[in-house]
Amino acid sequence: MTHEPSTQTAMLHNMSMRPRTTVTATVSVVGKALARFAVTPKRLRALLDDPSLPERLEQRWQEAGLRGALHVYALPEPAVARKVPMLGADPLLALNVLGRTRAGLLLPGAPLDLDPSVLARKLASDDPRLVALASTVRGRR
């Protein structure tokens, strides 16, 4: 029996090598302000104890009237945030954004997740639609 040489080439595996170049990335703010989406733990507990919360959140979300995908990311560090005005969203808008954002993307039709670990996040967005929404509804409860 004869052995035929393999026609496949050997694959180079670099998984054992350590990277030698440090890579950093920054996201610059597109607009002039950031919309902040966060709820204090005390306020979150009070809101989650309200049996009418899901209906109130759905009504508030419909009032927002958002269309299309929106980019949302982890709230920047205070040193970065001081350079940009921050607008805090009302609690119902904040919970809607926190509960509907998946992997940095907010789709208005996404189902609402009321898990406390999801709602305890701190997110921000410079999307002009969210910034405008946060600025026009400040103080609304």
C-alpha cells in the first residue's frame, strides 16, 4: 500500500502568542450632550414593587415614539463625563432603555426585561433622539 502525500497545508496557530501591541479605543460623542440611563437602587426597588409598573413602562415607551436602532453604551467614567453635559432621563424612560438594550443596541420593539441585574446597569447614549427625549421629559415622573 502506498501513502499519498497530503494536499492540505499546515495551519499556523498563533493562539499561544501574547499580543505585543496595546490597543485602545475611544468613542467620541457625536452630539453635544449625553443622555444618562440609570436608576438608584432604592428607587429601583420602589419601582419594582409597584404592580402597575409593566403597564406604566409600556405606556411611557409608546409615548416616546422611537423608531430604528439606537446605540447605547456603558456610562463613561466621571473624568470623561465631565467634559460633556449629561442629561438624566426620567425613571420610566431609563427603565425602558435599560430593560430593552441588548449588547449596546436598543431596538424599540425589543421585549422589556425587568430583571433587577439588567435594570441596575448604568448606560448612556449620544444618539440625538435619546438626548432630545431625555431633555424634553426631565422632571417627568
